[in-house]
Amino acid sequence: MSNYPDFSMIGKATLLQIANKWALILMRTPLAAALLIALVIAPSVMVTTNQAQAASTVRLKAASAHGRNITVGLNKSIVIETPRDVRDVLVSSPTTADAVVRSARRVYIIGMKIGQANVVLFDGSGNQIASFEVNVTHDSGALTALLRRMIPGSNIQVEGVGDGIALSGGVRNPADAEKAMDLAASYVGDRKKVSNYIAVTAREQVQLRVTIAEVERTVLKQMGINLTGTLSQGVVSLSGAIDNPFSATLQSLSSTALTGTFGSSTSNVGATLKAMERDGLVRTLAEPNLTAISGEKAEFLAGGEFPVPIGYEDGKVSIEFKPFGVSLAFRPIVISENRISLQIKNEVSEISSDTTITAGSGDSSITIPGLRVRRSSTTVELPSGGTMAMAGLLRDEVRKSIDGFPFLKDLPILGQLFRSLDYKRSQTELVIFVTPYIVAPVARSQTALPVKNVAPVSDMNAIFLGQLTRRYDMSGGPRRGVKYHGRFGYSYE
């Protein structure tokens, strides 16, 4: 006989009265109250735990499941619940995925290494219960949650591909896409294992305005005396010449000279005076503008190309064309709404006769001109509408040389007859400014072309008045009803 009372003969109402009575008694002590609260909360905790486990549990129906694809995170597990008892488990690659049978109808599949494996379950009769294609990849759930938390407003999906991951979905700007790449590379450990298929919903367009301003001043002075002489006395005849070069500029500025001869036809002295002075001023102003989508490269060239011989074979000369002029290449990356990273390369070049090279001799000689180049390449970060001096140059070059006859050129006063003086000074001031703008397209009606207000004049005005163009106001129409004073228009003389 049992020592416990038999409650089978007691009604439900009586049992409820007994339970309520004991509840009132237990609530009078703190310890009992704590135990009662714990009993009430425990079922909800158990439900929450079961819900978390259900997210990683695969329940099979009565019918067999063959070839089912399952993705398991690296060092993660998934639970397989079967309709029949499992007797044998076959794993094709135990180093990639491991299967553990904890009970007759529950199997745990654990991701051990990145890769693929097959898992087949058999019952006690040797019949196949189910087969799985297991793909072990990086756990994308943690990275997906991190991306959504760090990049609000984005819709990025993460999928494992081999030993790497692939990012897809969309973000608002390229800066968010770059941030997602950095987070994924830190998560995987190698940027090369991250495939980026993120679409940018609004790709900004950046216009770069570059101003290249240069002023060059040049002063050249040359002065020299060349002497020639002939002495003839009986059977003795002597002749000589003193010809001093200009070594600072490597050439005389002009063939202008003053020549004088003293003496008779048999004995004479000739002197040639060469003196020249040159002042030069060169002003260069170039403002190339170029627009490109964020992340894309754009190039611009305003100039030309000149031929340069690069080879000679079988009587034929190979020619290669070299570009010159104003060139601009840049790649903008919009980091944020008001921050732009620029990779810029610009160049200003012109054909220069100072560095010409002559190849060959005689009629077959070829003169190859040189280029005078100012080039800069850098990466800067600016706000939209901000300006920065990307490059600057202040150069002051002075060359001075004296050539003459030894000893005689050092004589006071008279030494000037036996020497030449060559002086060259070049001063250059160069500065390059860059200004990026985040721009958007405008209507065609809001644009104006420089040729809009330029129209040729009639033959009568061109012949009798010497005019080239007619004048229009800035709106492009003729002057009607309004009197304008002074000069106006895009250009005037």
C-alpha cells in the first residue's frame, strides 16, 4: 500500500480549494514567495530556450528526404530530428562535417572546416532515412547583424562562397559600400576572400575644376668680341682668330653683329662685336573641368600629338605619336555627403626648341623637338566646393659664364676685347588649384554656350569698319529697348 494519499476520489473543486489554501500559507514567508515566482517564470524561460533551439533544428517528415541542402556555419551545429530511429550515419568528409547521434531520433551535424560533405542516415533495417548535402561556410548571421548595426539604412545580404563570403544587396552611397567591405574583410581575415556585389542606389557625380596658373620671366644678355688678324711680311705670313662662344645659353641670340677692319690688305685686324638682350614673359592659364561618377576614372586632354621616330629598319622609319597639351585624369570617391577623396594626375606640356635633338647627318638628319613638362600626381581629400593648392613651384635660375682667351681676358679694360659675357636668368611661378563639386544634371534650357553670342559681321562692316563679329547681350538676343554703355559679351577687343 502506498503511503501517499489517493486524490483520485477528490473532485476538482476540492483540489482547487486545497491549492489556494497552501498558496496563501506559502506566500507568508519570503523564501516561499521566491520559490513560487521561480515556478511561474520557469515555463516562459523553457519556451524561450526551445524557440532558440528551433531556429537550428531540422525536423524530417515521415517520408524520406534525399539530397537536401543544409548550410552550417563554421564551428556551429544544427539538429536533425528524424521520424524513425537512426542506427548508422555515413559522413563523406569527417574533417569537414561531423555527425553525432545523441538519441535514437536526434542527430547533431557540426561544421568542422570550410568545405562540402555528404551525410546519410540509415535505420536499423539498413534503409536510408535521409541524405544531406552539407555546405560548411562562415557564419553569415553574425556578420549580417554587424553590418545592419554599423550601416543603418542598408540592405546587405551575406552568403558564404567556398572559404570566402559574398556581399549583395544595396546601400545609399559608395562610402557605405566601402565600409561594408572593410568590415567583411576584418571578419574573414583577408580582403581577397570578399566578393562585393553591393549596388549603390544613389551614385554621386563629381565635377573637378583645376586651375593651372604660371608666369615665367626670362632675361638674357650676351656681349662678346671676336678678333681676326693677318700679318704678312715678305715670305712670312701669320693669321689668327679669337672666337668666344656663349656657353650659358649654348647659342647666340641672333646673328646681328658689328664688324670692323683695321690695317692694310696684307696686315690687318678685324673685330666683330656681338651684343644682344632679350626680355621674355610667358603667362599660362588653363582651367580644365571634368565630371565623373564616384569610383570611376575620367581623363581629359586638350592639345595634340607630334610624331617621334623610334626605330629604323629596311629603309623605313617607325613613328610614335606623343601627346602634349593640358591633360587631366582623376578618380573621385565620395566618402560621405560632404567629403570627397580624389586621386588626381595633371600635366601641362608644350613643345620646346631648347631641348631639340638631331639624329643622323646631312639630308637624312631628323630634328626631334623636346617637351617642357609640368606634371603632378597626388591624392587629396576635400569637401564639396573646397579648394586646395595641389602643387606649387617658385624657381629662380641664374646662369652666367665668361669665355675668352687665356690671360688676355683677365686684363683690366682691354680684357673685354678677348672675352664674351653670357647671362641668363629665368624665374618661374606655378600653382595648381583643385576644387571638387558634387553635381547633378540640369535642364538643357539652363545651359549657355560660349558661341551663343558670337556671329560674323557682314562684308560691308568687315571691309569698311574692320569688324569681325557683331555684338549681342548675354541673353543672346539683339539689343532692343535697352541702352548699354561700355563693352559687353563673352569677348571683345
